Amino acid sequence: MWTFNPQVARHLDSYFLRALAGGFLIGLASLVALLSTGVIPGISGLFSRILRKPGAGTAWRLVFFAGLLAGAGLLFATVDSAAAYRPAHGLVALAVAGVLVGFGTRLGGGCTSGHGVCGIGLGSRTSLVATLVFMAAGIATVWMLVHLNFPPPR
Amino acid sequence: MSTRWINLFAAGFLFGAGLALSGMTDPGRVIGFLDVTGKWDPSLAFVMGGALTTFALGNYLWRRRNGARGWFGDTLPSADTTSPIDFRTLLGSLVFGVGWGISGFCPGPALANLAALRAGALVFVPAMAIGMLLARVLFQADQDVGVN
């Protein structure tokens, strides 16, 4: 049955505005990175390239990630809502999920940013299909976990 | 320091700030978004919608003015150079979605949470690196969207 989260309703104004503003920043950042390199700046692809032997493309990716940590760190330290963090399940489950995410994004050629923002934004049909698949898989996984009595953190 | 590097630091900074501001760094929020049959939290649709609209519109306007040349003269990728829909893309995205649903982490938010030294991110990110190396060793898979 579909019910609306009452916590959401209480903070309707700023809650959705922050989500939209954050999305705008992510889109702008992706655009600047694309225009500055000619490389589609999906996070999984950028990160995986850093794991390879250092080459010509390693340094700018490290600079990008240094910026990412600085930007996130500043917001965590200054905006209460940004520091919200409710982990799901234990560290063992997170380790398994981490392997799945790393493996899946490389086999599938992108993640939420690479396929979901950049790929679709460039008009790629592949990225649209990939995004629909990982969204559906995420929804199905959460549904199954809920029915196995692992409710989402509130 | 060249302008390109300043751009890339700024891009990373905005990306990290955007992730934190939007709430995507909270795994509970992401799982609430995927929990469509429970107490659904639709706010992350605004994050993805806002990001996609900004990126697509900016990309369109830039190319209309400058063609397929980037800020520093690089050739910009276009949709027709992106990889075809194949079994790997479908299987990989399926596996990624399962991991995303379990953890509430996709790669960006997991990395951003390293800035707060959260235990979850400190476990998740090395595990993610192992998964990436596995994909490379087992399937020679390390494709990026469109270009390398």
C-alpha cells in the first residue's frame, strides 16, 4: 500500500528545495567536468581509472576527487541536514554490497551519475535502459529485504 | 596551476557539495526512495531530475554555440559513440542495483562519506574497488560510457 512518509510532509518546503538545489549542483559539476576533459565524468569510471596504473588521466581525476571530498566535507560540517546519515544493515552487508556495486558498475559501464545523469543527458539509449534496470533492481532488492524483515532505516 | 585543474577541483567540489546538500549521502534516504511500496520518499527524484536537466540543457546550449569542442579544445563525446545495449550492460546494471538496494550507496555518495570518515564508507569503498578489479580480471570489463 502506498503511504506518504509523514517526516517528508513536515519539511516539504526546504526538503524538496534542497534536493533540487543539490541536483542542480551535481548537474553543473558534471557539465564542467565534461567540458574540461571531453571525458564523460561518471563517478564509477573516474574512480576505477584511479585504480589502474598511473597514467596521463590519473592526476586530474585525483584533483576531482579531492574537490569532491572537500565539498562534501564542508557541507557535512556546516549544514545539519547534509550530515544526516542512517546506515542500512551491518558492515558485512555493506562489504558485500560494495563488491556488487564495484563489479556491476564496471560490467555495466556506469553508475547513477555516468548512466543516470551524463549518459541520459547526452541522449544515450543504452544509458536510459541501464538506469531503468538498476533502479528496478534497487527497488526489487529493497522490497525483498523489507519482506525478509530488514526494514529501511528511519 | 592551470585553469583546467581549477575547473576540475571546482567540479569535484560542487559534485560533493551537491551530494551532501541533496541528502544522497544518507543511505536511509536513498533506501526510502527505492522503497516505493512502503513509506516512499520521493525527494531523490528531484535530485536526479535537477541534475539531469541541468546537465542536458547546459550540454545542449554549449554545443549549439561551440560545437563538439570542449572548454580546452577536447573533442566532446556524443550519444552515437556510446556502447551498445548488450548483455554486459544489462547484467552489470542489475548487479549494481542489487548492491545499491542493500546499502543505499552508489559510488559518488560512498566516496563523499569518506570525508566524514564514516565506518560504512570506509568498508564500502575498498570493497567497491575489489569489485571493480574483479570485473576487470574476470570480464576484462572497465568500460566507460561512450569514451575512454
